[in-house]
Amino acid sequence: FSVSFPPFLKVRVWRYLKGKSSINRVILLDGGNKVTIGGFGNPRICDNQVATGDTRIFFLNLAPESVGLDHKNELMLNSSLMRITLRNLEEVEHCVEGEEPALFLWCGAN
């Protein structure tokens, strides 16, 4: 069977790991603790499924112009979601300390 996801979901941001300066007030929702993210269900991204209550590390970019004006102030998945584990957090922190261009958010699906 297949599971379909809405192309964009609203998620709560628990912590910015990198890229907070890329997020402007127009992107932030509900008092600044939620953002809208697209790319769920994208077959080019292996682990792109979330359920209400999940907490994951999201690797994101600003939505490209090609998604249309309705989504210009939203974010897009650029890689698989990562589970929250001590090892994964350490790996992401090591990457963040380098110069890898990405936006990392620790988010929970709503």
C-alpha cells in the first residue's frame, strides 16, 4: 500500500541547529515556533515520512521559486529526516561546526 502526504506540513521548531539567520519573520508561524515544510512524499528523499508527535532533525532549504508564489515563504526538505539520537546529534553538530551549507532544524510534526 502507499501512503500519501500533503506536499507541505506545519511543524514545531524545538531548536535551530544551523541557519536561524536565514529564517525571516514571514516564514515563522504561530508566534515564531512553527514553520511550513514541503517535500514530504518526494521519491528522491528516502526517509520523508512523519507522524503527529514525531521529533526529527530536518535538513532544509528555502523553497525554490519553482514551487510557486503560494509557497515562497516556506521551507523544503533537501535530504532524509534524521531520528534524534545522541550519535546523530553529535554528527550534525560536527557538520554545523564546519562550513557545510544547509539549514538544520530540530522539529516535531503537528
